[in-house]
Amino acid sequence: MDGSDAGSAGSAGPAEVEPMPGYLQLMSRGSGVLLAAWRDCSSCGLQRSRTTFLDHAYFTWTEMALFVFCAFLWTMVRRGLTQSLFKPLAQWCKLLPKDAAKMPESSWKLVFYTMSWSYSTYLLFFTSYPFFHDPPSVFYNWKSGMTVPTDIALAYLIQGSFYGHSIYATINMDAWRKDSAVMVVHHIITLALIGFSYAFRYHNVGILVLFLHDINDILLEFTKLNVYLKSRGGGYHLLNDVLSNMGSVSFSISWFWFRLYWFPLKVLYATCVSSLQSVPNIPFYFFFNTLLFALLLMNIYWFLFIVIFVVKVLKVKEVNDVREYEDEDGSRAAAELLGNSRAPKHDDDAGHHNAAHGKHVQNGVTKEKHL
């Protein structure tokens, strides 16, 4: 059921900015509105969903072709930067083999997320869009098939194509971690939200969602890069150690503030409550809110990793990604790939043979890694 007929009485939007609700107001009023919308949705079902999709989804073949092309382009750009910049930089810095193997991935993500978050910050704070300070305004004057402003359409193309690339990259390019399967699900849900929110012209709230999530990825990759750099050249570098600790603290705080405080109180309240006030029969009400709540649950899931991470730092005074598998074979493979003669020596059994030939074990399955 999609809640295509979900609705309640309302107007195009209040004249003044609504104050941001609290958690209690979100849970009480949000649940009440959801239950009322569910009871009122007498004709919800697959047939109604199909009709609503055909009536309200606007997506051209040109836009789909641009998405595919840009997703492929991100993969090629990443490959080029990895081979021409990130790997040579890792060699020049004389990183430890295990760190040199992971540095290109973090460098690439830091470059992209810094760019994408800077652009969404520009849209929300340096233009006339009021979405951050007045989240209910994302649905004011909404019309089916309305024109998407060019600056927002560009943000959607950048982000949508990147997450299309990221589904492939998580499986075939990135190091496999304990949460990689969840990460693939996250990318699929994010891509669905980006694609359908664009098609249904919910692009205003989409920009707000992207802004609230990308900042954490910047801080995460910044922290990891400084962890790799603090032991470069066989020595200890205090500045990078201090920066990694500052980054880990900032990452933990920003995750809670952006994803567990602002995201539910600004975005979910707007999509659950304010949307029906502005557009009583808003299409696919339940579908989009289900995806957004799934995104919130994954944010909570990853916050548990952060708690473990903080406890680990307090106990052992060491910053490491707790999602990583303990894998010495990966170090040996990376060392041989970089031509490092200091690679640790192991017996040449089957598992080490796979690592030495650039293969990676994912959930017990030997898998080739590609760029």
C-alpha cells in the first residue's frame, strides 16, 4: 500500500516559519497523522499505486541516459584518480602497506563528499531557498510535474549518479567491511529516494536530506586519512594523530546532531505531518516515509558502531575503523601491489595465495577486486 489517497485538511502553508518540533512532538503527532492517514486511505493498493505512479511520476529518457552516463563517468574518474594520484601519493608518503591499500578509497570519498556537501550548503544557505530554516516549506506550492530548478536538478544528477556508482563500487572496488551488506542496502534506498523524489517533484526535501548526511562522510574519511598518515615513513607524526582524534570527536558529535537530531525533527516531521497540511492528497505518502524511516534505522545502526568506536578509543587510545575485518593477508597483498620489500612473510597456503594475487575474501568467498 502506498497511501496515494492519504490526506487531511490543510492549506498551502503558513505565512510564518514553524518552530522545529521536539522528539516527543514528532512521535506523538507523527504517529497520530500516520494512523489517521492509514484509516482514510480506503483505496490504497497495487492498482492505485500504479495509477498514481503513471499520473505523477515525471522522468524522461534523456534524464535516465544522463544518470547512466554519469554513474559510469564517476567510476572512470575514480579509476583515473586512483592510478594517477592516490596510489602514487600513498607511495610518496611511505604509508604502511595496509594503510596504503585503503588510502585511495578514503581519498576519493573525501574529494566527492566535500564537493557535494559544499554544493548543497550553497543551495540551502547562499540562495533564496528557505528549506533548512523552514522545513515545512519544502511542500509549499507543490504541484505534480512542476519544473525542477536547474541548480537543484544538477545536485540530483550528481548525487543520484554517484550512488548508482557506489552500489557497484561497494561490491567490486571498496574494502569489504562488517557493514558492507548494510551499505549496499543503504545505497539502494538512497538511490530510490533520490530517483523517486525527483520523479514526484519532492526535490526540495531531497536537498535537505543530502545536506544532513554528507557532512558525516567528510569527517569520517578525513579522520581515516589522518590515521593512515600518522605512521607514514616508519615514524610517528603528532599532527596527524591530533587531527585524527579531533576528526573522530567531530564525526561522533555531527552524526548524532545531523542524522539523529536534525534529520528526524526537520525532515521526518515535514514528510509525515507538514506534507499532508500542504498537499492533502500527496502521492506515495507511505512509500517515501517508509524509505526515510528505514534510512533513520540505518543511521541508528551505524551509531552503535560509533559508540563502540568511542569506547575503543577511550580504552586503547587508538583510532581505527571498527567495521574493518582483521586481515593480515590484505596487508601482504597491498605491500606486494606497492612493491614494498617490507611486506610481512607468511606460509604460502591457499588463503595467502589468494591475497597475494589481488583477491579479497568477502563473507568466505574469494573475490576479485576491480577498479
